[in-house]
Amino acid sequence: MKLTNALFLLPIAFLAAFYFYPLIAILQTSFADARGIAELFESNYYARVLAFTFFQAALSTMLTLVAALPAAFIFARYEIRGARLIRALTTIPFLMPTLVVATAFSALFGPRGSINLALMRAFQLDAPPIQILDTVWIILLAHTFYNFSIVLRVVGGFWANLDPQIENAARVLGASRARAFLHITLPLLAPALIAAALLVFIFDFTSFGVILILGGARLATLEVEIYRQTVNLFNLPVAAILSLVQLVCTFALMTLYTRVQARRARPLHLRPQTITRRKLQTAREKFFVCGYLAAMLIFLLTPLASIAAASFENGLDYYAELFINRRASITFVPPMDAVRNSLLFAGATIVLAVALGLIAAHALTQKNRAAQILDPIFMLPLGTSAVTLGFGYILALGNLRTSIWLVPIAHALVAFPFVVRALLPTLKSIQPHLHQAAQVLGASPARVWREIDLPILARALSIGAIFTFMISLGEFGATALVARPDLPTIPIAIYRLLGQPGLMNFGQALALSTILMLVSAMAMIALERARGDTGGEF
């Protein structure tokens, strides 16, 4: 028992050292220098930044809900041929680094983007007709594209297990389809809807790469301003105050999210998805489902396909250049080495995040007050800006910031909540009588774990490991602040190449982005095969 309690302390110690301690350093810096507070209140610029951060996050969240709810309904209620593959494809945008998403939309809607070029050729125009770069519209579009799968998975997964007979009974009693949905289905879906909306809002509120690339200097958010004050101006007092404001906002949102999740976990009359789904029957249903899915796939895959197509404009030249380190290259190493670095960091991240996540999930299965307190604490990294986390490392860790281990540690913090939520439902489903029977037969705790728990957990562990791998490959915000210049990851190499003039540098960025998309797509298909019709809370 003492050993078990000691193990439960490991994730707490990890969060204390690499999450709470850096945040405390931010708090100390915020109040240690009055210049930061004075500058914040003397200029209305920061108030406008905060207002715009909330505005674009709220509007992006509403657009994402409107766009993705029909997909949640379709996957919840209909048997779709190739549903797992389609669901995997819809998740790839969420796993892409935000700067890759921004690059995709720039390549698609920019003045020399494929859409504008096609329209100029078709209508003999002298100027590009679509001018949405550096406007809020392209930010909203990119955020909807990026967070679409959150609504699809959170709401659709919950909807698929709701018993359709409840709504059917209301229809038999004379309620119209709309009234049955508004008074029966919608109240049951409300916790999942609110949870998905809060999660999307948090990701939009802390959006970095999309704003950095597509927003321009005029449309800065808190996240971008923290990065600019830290890296470009080295104004740490102001950066610390802005980080503190962002932390207060995200912690409030995360607290609300965990409460909604707790409400969502209350017992309902849920049914297996194989029972709640049915085949398409009428021509109207087939037209609606096929038309919507076609539009959805065009919206989600066209930006990524535009990157892949552009990366082959000069044959394989851009890919061949990835293996070469040109003299005075800002990347210091051949860009292809970034792929090796990312894979090594991802491997270390998997070991760290899955081990800590497994211990934390076990702790949360205990029926005591400590588990209730730890649940929202373990979720806190999910609601914390990666840039703020990286800034905290700069302030708190000193010379340790040059350690190669800081990158997988930062990645593990980002992935940790996802691993916990992937493992927790499976751990809670293990029947206590299995352990009791094994102990009566003389099995040691180690043997019980090896022969009972591990086989049951194998699928959930695979899901957590694959999710961690993909998160590590695509993480950009914290990595931009803590990665060593001689050990860039794929997102860092892409950002550096985008910042350099010349078509060859841009082509290499496209080639690296395409490689990242291919690896993510393969990992996502593997995750869907492991997941089946069950999984964690995400």
C-alpha cells in the first residue's frame, strides 16, 4: 500500500516541478517589477488585445459548432461506409501544428494562392479577387477547420450512445421532429455540447500559429503578444503580466469545463452504438448525408492537399533539399534532421506521458476525496497556453532550459491530460471481483496487473501512446521557446523556413509539412483501428 501511495505521488511531483513551479515564477515576475503593471494600465493597446482574443475565440467557437454539429449527428445516427477512415481524416487538421494550418490557408487564399490564381485565370482578372489575409475572416475559417474534429468527437461520441427510442416515444405522442429534438435530445446533449464548446473556446483563446501567420501585426491575441514581448522585445515584466491574465482566464474556463465533464459523467440510459445507428433509407437522407460529407471533406482536406500539391511543383527538388545543409542556413542542420529529432522527442514523450498518465488514472479510480480534488488538477495543463508554459520555463529553470529533456517534458505536459482521459474509462470498467478472485487463487499483485489489468488496458494504452506521439510531433508553442537551436523539431524547422526569403525555403517548408501530414494520417488511422467504437473522453 505504501508503494502504491508513493507511485501516486509521481504525477503530482511532476506537475509541481514542471507546471506549478514555472507558473509561480510568472506570478513572482508579474508583481516584482511595477513597470509591467504600469505599462499594462497606461496603454489601451493591451485592453484591445484582450478584447480581440475573447471576440475571435467566441465567434470561432460558434462557427465551429454550426459547421460540425451536422457531422456529429450523421456519425451518431447513421451507418456510414468507411466511417473510421473518414473520422480519421477529419482529425488530421487538429493534429497539425497551427503554423502548418496557417501556411495551408495562406497557400490557398493568399494573393498567389491556388484559389485566387484559378479565379484570375477563369475570369481574366488582373488582381486576386479574394483578399482575406490579415483579416479576422481567415482566422475564423482556420479555427473552424482546426477544431472541427473536437465537436465531432465529443458531441458525436456522446450522441451515438443516447437511446433514440426516447425521442421516438415523443414522436409517437405527437411531438414534431423539431420539438422532440429541442425538448428531449438537446437537453440530454447539453453537457457534451457545452464541454465541446468550452474546449474549442480554450484552444481558440490560446491560438498561436494561426494568429501569428495569418493575423498580421494588427490582429494580435494574448498568446502572440506574450511571444512578441518575450522573444522580440525581451520585455519580461509585461509578458509576465499578460501571462498572468491569460492564466486566470484559462483556469476559470478549465474549472467550468471540469464541472461540465462531471455532469456529463452522470448515469444515463446509454445504448451501444451498433444499436443506435441505422442504415440510410430515404433518398432525402442519402442526399443530405452524402452532400454534407462531400462538403466536409472538401473543406477539411483541400487546404492540406494544396500544401502537398505545392510541395511537388518542382518534382522532388524540395524534398531532396531537405537533406542538404546550405552554408549559413538558419536551421544549423539539414531540415531532415528535424524529422529525426521529432521522432526521438516523441519516443521519450510517450514513455513519460503514458507512464505518468497510467499512474494518475489509477489514482483517479480511488473512491475518496483526494481523487475528486486531483481530477481537475490533472486537467489543468490542457487549459494552459503552451507559450505561457514555455515562458515559465525561461523564468524558472535557468540553465536547465538548455537541456534536451525539456522538450519531451513540455510535450508530456501537453499530452498528459489526453492520456489520463483515454485510460480512465477503461480502468473504471475493470470489475473488482476479477482482482478478488485472482488474489484468492494466490496471484501476486504484479501477476494480477500483468494477466488481468494489462490485457484489458492494452487498447486504451495504445490510444494514449498514439495520441501522445501525434501531439509531440505537432507541438509548436512551448517548443518555440525551449528547443535548442541545434535540435529543431519539425514545426520549428517549418517556422524557420517560412521566415526565410526564397522559393526553395518555402518549398522545403511545404515538403516538411507534407511529411508531417503523412505521418499524422498514418498514426490517426492506427488510432481509429485501436479505438473501434469505444475510447476515452476525447
